Amino acid sequence: MGEIRKTMVKIGGRDYMMRGFESEEYIHKVAIFVDKKMAEISKCQPNLSTSMIMVLTAINLADEVIKLKAQTETLEQQVSEMKSVISKTAAPTLVDSRKMRTGK
Amino acid sequence: MGEIRKTMVKIGGRDYMMRGFESEEYIHKVAIFVDKKMAEISKCQPNLSTSMIMVLTAINLADEVIKLKAQTETLEQQVSEMKSVISKTAAPTLVDSRKMRTGK
């Protein structure tokens, strides 16, 4: 673990001091991501309060996290199954080749 | 697309009316997820205001989204490469078997 860095970011027009182990560049990237999500919600529903926009932003991000986690699990399962297919296709091929060479 | 559903959820001790196409069960799942994240942050930093906790919750969720997206991309790339390996191992095996059968 590196040292804790302090980074000032702007989210929803307000400045926030962030503390974390991530690089300053990455913390800005995350802040910009949140800010864009807030702007999208605010554009669709211009009468909402800042706190309501922030709640909806968190809700939308949590929805993305849940769906991405499910997608990641499916892909990991797929990778695992394909690894098994690759190892199985490699093994019987060797056995079959030997059978053919010995004429059995 | 189905009809827009209204669901009342509790996040950070406050009630919010959510509107969306997702099932009521799923909206509750997402709200509980956000609520738990807020509680974790609040436990670690008990002196923060509700709005600051909400900003940090959004920041943490955005961090998860960015990392999960990168993980998904890596896994998709892996699946694509493995598909290519499977199709390549299947094809030469057929050719080799034919060669062996004809004695060439």
C-alpha cells in the first residue's frame, strides 16, 4: 500500500477533498464519472434537489455495479468452461493419434 | 418495455419514491445495496454529514463500476481468444486425422 493522497475534486458544482491510496489522476477520473452521471439525471429531471440527484446517482451506479457483477460472474463461468473444453480437446486428440498410429 | 413502476425505498434513513421499469424486488435490492454502502462509510467516518456520505457512496460505487468494466473487458477478450484457440485446435485435428488415415 502507498501513502494516503489528498485530492480536491468538483462534483455537482461543489468541491470535495478526497483521501485515498489511488493516484490523483484516477480519483479525478472517478469524480468526473460521478459528475457526468449527476448531470445526466439533472438534465432529465431539472426540478430535482441536489440531494435527490445524488441519491438517484448512487442508485443508478449501484444498479450498474449489480449488473456488471452478474456479467463478470457469467464471463468467469464461460472462461472456466472453455478452459475445460480446451484441456479435454487436447487430451483425447493425443490418445486418438496414438490409437491410429498403433492401428488399434 | 413494461410499465413504469413506483416503489418506495429507504436509503440512509429517508424514504424515496423510485420510478422505473425494473421489478419492485430489484429496486429494493439496489436500494439496500446503496444503504449498506452508506452505512459502511458512516461507520468508518461517523462525523460526516449525510450529503458527504452520499457523495462518498457515489464515489465508491463509481470506482466499483470503473473497475468492474475493466474486468469485464479483460474477460471478454479472454473469452474471444479462447474461442479462437478452440476453433483452431478443432480444425488441425481433423486435418491430421485424415492424413493419418490415408497414410500421408
